Amino acid sequence: MKVITSDDVGGLVRDGATVFLGGLALSGLPEAVLQGLERHFQAHGSPRNLTTWACGAIGNSGDAGMKHFAHPGMVRRVVAGHFGQAGKEMMRMVFDGEVEAYNFPQGSISHLTRHIASRSPGLLTKVGLGTFVDPRQEGGKMNSRSTEDLVRLVDFQGEEWLFYPPPRVDVALIRGTVADEDGNITLDKEGMLLEQLSIAQAAKACGGTVVVQVERIVQAGSLAPMHVKVPAALVDYVVVAEPQQHMQSISTQYDPAFSGHVRVPLTRLTRIPLNERKVIARRAALELRASAATNLGIGIPAAIPAVAAEEGVAHLLKLSIESGVSGGVPAQLGDFGMAYNATSIIEQSAQFDWYDGGGLGVSFLGLAQVDAAGNVNVSKFNGRPVGCGGFINITRATPNLVFCGTFTAGGLEVEVSDGRLHIRKEGQSRKFIDQVEQVTFNGKDAAQRQQNVLFVTERAVLRLGVEGLELIEVAPGIDLERDVLAHMSFRPILRDVKVMDPAMFQDTWGGLRNAMQAAQ
């Protein structure tokens, strides 16, 4: 192992190289290394025509992460599980077709790192069948410049599968917390382990180079063996970074609660105001099952723990995050992917093994666009790629899915009072439309596989069946024709439409504990 500066990294990366990046947003991201790589390109015009791979979103929306690659000629192709934090410069290049861009499920890319590391023929998976990842739709291609097929539809033992051939990894750029003088790496202060180990193994299996960013270097032999997550045999170079280049997340420099070094009172689970977000979270929470492994997406689903705490059933929840974190209460917004008072933190690929294997009992996810067949889009809007993240993995194998969101978007104003919902100003954009722009979740496939799928909004609840979407509940105070059907581009199945419990539209509810007990 050799200690170098971030400005030395550019000289290690040849033109046309494939670079695999560790990190999720700013968590686990070697930001100082990426800054040095950018400076080298600006000074020397190299390395050029790079291909970057990343399991999740890399950087933030401003000055970190993929922004450092957003220079004409520096990157030829970007492959990622999510583009939402790639920054406006790289997003513009993708949208304008200045670079090739591919989006694949976060868990599938995570698993692919292990296949590269073991020199296997590639990844065989059913995750993504029937979605935009399927070559019969878009094959994960995010713009017209992307023409190569990086995923294939294959027949294996009479069944359809998606197959990902393993790319060659020339350079791995990853992050740890501490390195010893031999090059052993810990991740002690990180809030998630991700796939830093398998990315390094993948590069070494390809004869590539591994560069690790750390906070400091300590004496050889001073690290506890169980704390070493990337062994010295896999590490070629180490870069020591300043604290501001070693953020634990987008929002947090370092919180020991995220890395499991302390436990904190969960005062953040304060009572949330009675509004449309709380109504949706309350109705969605009725689908909770005591001790069932549960995944919460970002956005409105994040309010479910607060509702559960208010109802006195938070101790019955068994929450997890695709990043590898389980237990505690998932953090949100800029701290997404970590949790307060987690009970375990494992590698992301292992978490997705569990998810893909049906380990989850129920998942609560966001709702952006839905069509009559129950297809959901959360990955591309008005031609602009956002990406699927772990959404496709989670929705493929989880038996019970609850999509949560407001009924319309763009300026919606409602009032919740006296056990009723009042629409004061309708949203400008419909969410229930004729055809979604991109299929991130295939409703027909889910119905045929008998997944239990609900769509929960502040004014209506719909259930997915083999015939399509059925409207099963409306909020008290809502007119079915005026407030629901008039704002859908298709007419749902109408059979026995019930009224949602008026108690959910009052300051004090008190119905969740009984509902969870009755469901046992």
C-alpha cells in the first residue's frame, strides 16, 4: 500500500478506463479522490472517455460526486442504480445525450460486483422483468445515445431471466474510515457498509487498481481484525482526506448514532400535524403487521414510524433499509440510507440477497405515476432520468406493497378537520394517468404473481387485481365523481366503495393497535 495525494489519482487512471465508484449519495463516497481526478483532467485533459459504474446515486445535487465527471470528453458512459443525486451538470449531459447512460436496479448492480469479483459468467436474475430494464422495453437505456445492450433476456431451464455480463473494472475508488500502515481498512465511522469490499475485489479480479480514501492512518497491527472490512491485500493506494471531504451523509458530517456507537432518544418521532401526509401515513399503517420485516421508502412512507409511535406500537415494527441497515428508525432526506439506533448494519449486497429472496413482509413506497394496469413510474419524468434505485428489487419479491402519495401533485391544498377531508385547491398534475412514462413496477406481472398491492392517497385507496385498479375506499367529505374520478385519466373498477374511517381524519386516532392485533 502506498499513500498518495488526491492529485496523484488522475495519473493512475488511463483513457477509456472503467471506474467503479463506492458510495451512496455522499455516504461512503471518496469525494476528495473525485476532486483530485477532476483537477487532473482540467490540467492535463486526461483521463478521457471513462465509463463509470455505481450501485446507487453518487454525490449531491450541488458540488459533489458526479459533478466532477461532468466535463465534455471526460466520460463516455455512466451506469448507475440512481441518477437523482448526480448533480444538474451530469443530469443535463445525460438528458442532452452527451454521454451514454444506463439505469439498472441498485441491488442488481450491487450483486454484479460480487460476480465480477468471483469471475463468474455474470448475474442471472428475475429482478427487472417486465420493467424498463427488460430489453423488450428499454433495456435500461436512458437516452438515444445508449445503444449497446448491457442486459439480455435469456431462457434458463424453461424460464425467463435477465442476464448481466460482468464489465471489466480497471479502477475502484472507494472509502473507509481508517487505514493502517499495511493498508487494512475499517469503516467504523460510516453509517453503512455498502459494497466497498466487493468493488475492491472486483477490481483486483480484473487486474485493476484500488484507491481508498480514509480519514487517517494508524500503526500497522493496531486495528482489531473484526473491524477490518477491506483487507490490505486488496488495497493499492490510500488518500487521506480532510473532514469536510469525508461526510457521513449529505446532511451530516458525523453522528455516532448512525454508525452504532451510541443510542439516542428518538425525540425526532414527534407528533406530526394533521394534514394529508398524516392521513396517508395513518391509512398506510393499517397494512403494518407486527414483527413483519418492513421497508420504508423516502417521502410520505417516512411518516409511518411517527404514526406508529403516536399510536403506541412503534416497538412492534421491524424496519430495514436497502443500504444494509436494519432496526431503529430510518433517517430521511439528506441522511437517507442510515438509521438512528440500528440493530445491525450489513453489506448492501447481502441486504438485497435477503430482499430478493422474499425476506420482506411489507414495503411502503412512493407514488408518482400510475396507470389503469397498475404500472408505476418513479424513474423518469418528462424525459429526465431519475432512476429506480432499490425500487425494482423491493417491489419484485415483497408480497405486500403499499404505494403512498397524494392523489394529485403541484399546488394541492387540503384541510383535514372534524373527521372529514376538504379539498381547498386541486393539484395541477394528475398522478393516475392513461400510460406511465416509464414502467418501474409492472402491475400486470404483480397481479399475476398474486402480490397484494394497494395505492393509498389522502382521498382514495385503490387495490390492484388481475382486471386492473379497483377503487375500494374514499375519504369522508369527498365526492366520488367530483374529487376522485374527475381527476383520473381512466375509470377504475367500481364495486363496493367504502368510506375511510373518519377517526383517521381527527387529531386523535387510536385505531392502529387494534388493527394490528386483529391482523395477527
